Amino acid sequence: MKIINQTPFVNEKGELGFSQRIQGMLRFGFNWPAELKAQQLIADYFERNFEKGYTLIRNQTLGQSGITIPMILLGSAGVFVVNITYLRGRYEATGNEWNVESGNQFKPARENLIQKTVTMARALTAFIERQGVTLPAPVEPVLIAAEPGLHVVSDQPAARVLMSDGIRTFVAGLKSSAPALRADAVLEFVERITDPRPARVKVPAPPPVITPRPSEPAPAQPQPEAQNVSRARAIFNSAEEEKPVNPSDFDFALAEDESAVRELAQKNSGSVSPSGTKRAPRRILGMTLIQIVILAALAFALVCILAAFGYVLFGMS
């Protein structure tokens, strides 16, 4: 199995340093290290059990949309968007609802993981199809619990929900299912996701040349200027196909679920401004000024704690 790790702030070994951990927490939230740990558990299991022909893409950001997909699994069984949760407790997945147990009943959870996973699948579908490629089968959203302490009561959820003891059955089912994608299609989709390209511009075929019969008058021939214009337009269209990819071409939102996509993008990478409307913040050692201030405050608090501990320790002696 091939793994493409697009996780930001990690080194070549996939590890986080102290400053990188702080940057990731400031950008993605304080639970980001726990999310990466849960992802690693599932990625290790996939790597041990999936054979050659499957590819796992981790934390891929879709163009300039700001939407980051935790895991994208591609293979002969199809394309799957995999969202990993480290939650514990009792939850309920019904349709598009994600509810948490509260007393003797369930109430809506603070974050709807079902809707979030479905939105990721829709975003990936739009991202691929806007490159002029048609998916032979829909992208399937999958929500996996990395913690054995999470119990989910499912009633026809919009996304497939797997508890920790159901991962083995899920993998076995994919390996034994009928092929939905050819090997070359899997490779093409992997390239389209990691290195997107715009859709090809179709150049219209030239009109057929009509040879008149001897008894018929010759049809009117187009003027040389028109031929030159058609040839120039064909050359222009060919040049358009060879233009390098502009990532901003893939800045999109889903019309049927625009609010959900915008909310998901903001959670992944903060507020996303249109290109050119806001200057990029100045960075020092790879961090913004706000990140440095927060890091300095944490360091100052640590020094104060150590100083207080030393004062108590030496004062008692």
C-alpha cells in the first residue's frame, strides 16, 4: 500500500517538533495532535492489511478551498473519504444527525461529524469533476472511531460509521468486493487529487472538404482570412491547454451546501480570504506574530511555574 502524507508541520519521519506542534494547534485547534494520533492508528492498520494497488492520502487540502480531508483511500473498491474521531462515550448517528447521550436521551452534539464527513465527500467529488473527470462511482464518506470507548447507535446514517471493532470487517469487505476502478483509473485519480489539472479545452474539428461533381458548380470557398482566424483560434486553444495550473482555479464551494463547506473550510484553516484581497501576515521562523506572542506567553508561564517550584523547594530546605 502506498501512503502519501500531506500533513503540514511534520518532518520526514512524520513527527512533530515542539514549535511545529504549537503552530499546528494554533492553526487547526488544540485537539489537532490527538487527531493526528488517531489517524496514525488507522493508517498503520490500513498499511498492514491493504495490499498493492491501494493508496492512502493523508490530510490533503483541496486547492484554495481551505478544506482538508483527513484520509482519502483509493483502490479497486472505489474512492473513500475517511474521517477519524478520537471521541469516547455513547453517540447516535441517524441520517444526517450526530447526537450525544445526555442522561436518558440523545441531544445534538457540538460538532456534527456525520454532516462534516458527508461534506468532505461532496467537496472531493466536485474537486475531481471540475477537472473534467467523471467518477464511475460516488465517493463514499466513512467515519471511523479510533477509540474502543466510543459506542455508536446507527440508524441509516448518511455516512458509513465504523466502531473500532468494525474496521477489520470494513477492510475485508473492500478486499473481497467486485472491482469498481481499474488500476490506471486509481493512478489518475491520485494524480488529480495531489496534482490537479484544469479540464481540457476541446478544439472543434475543421469542416469537411466537399469535392464538387463536374456537372455541379463549385461551392463557395471560405475566405483566407476566415481560415487564418480558425487556425489562430486552434493554436490559441492549444496554448490554453498547455498553460500551467493555477491553484486558484480550484477555489470552489458547493451550491447545495455552501454554508457547510464554508464552515468546514474555516475550521480547517481559519478564515479564507480571496486571493489578493489581504496581504499575507509576516512570518518569523515560520510563525506569525500572533503565534510568537502566544508561544512567548506559554514560555513565560512555564518559567513562572518553575520559579515557584524552585522557591518552594529551596525555601523548605
